[in-house]
Amino acid sequence: MTKLLAVINPFGTIPPPAGLGKYDDSPGKAIGTLIQYVIWILIIGAGIYALFNFIMAGYAFMSAGDDPKKVAGAWSKISQTALGLAFAAGAFVLAAIFGQLIFGQWDFIIRPTIPTL
């Protein structure tokens, strides 16, 4: 049946567009690249959010004056943002450790390639 469809293909052959030549079209590579870009965007977003939080906490700290509640709130925001950045960086370290232990490749979780049968 598949040979019949290969002979009577009404669509012909469709070559990929010229702009896609720079991408690797091996099976399983495209979804891995998509997952990799999503992870990068999330980490970049976390960094931008942390920078914004640091700026806002610094502004709250400078404008607190002698009010101990506002100073404590600013310090709390600074420490929570630093803890969040530590978790984001620690996620990369844990992904590398688990990737090396389970898959034998440290960047397997960060740059996944979905195997095909």
C-alpha cells in the first residue's frame, strides 16, 4: 500500500524552504530544540524578573527611612529574590548531575533529543 502511494503521489516532492537549511532535520532534533528554547526563555525571564525585583527592593529600602517594617519588607524581598536565583542556578546544576548519572551526557536534560524507533 505504501509503495502504491509512493508511485501515485499527487503532491510530488516538496523540498524544504531554503531558510531551513541551517537547521538539523534529523528525527527527534526539532522537538528537543523547541524544549531547549523554552527552557532558555524561562531562565532569561526569571533573570529579568529577579533584576526587576532587586531594583524595586532597593528602591523600597532607600525610601523606607526610619520605618522598621518597610526596611524588613525590603530585606525580605531581596533575600527571596536571591533565593529564587539560587534555585534557578541550582536547577541547571541538578539537571547536569542527573543527566550525567541517568543518560551519560551532562547536557541531555538541557538540550534534549527525542529518540525515534
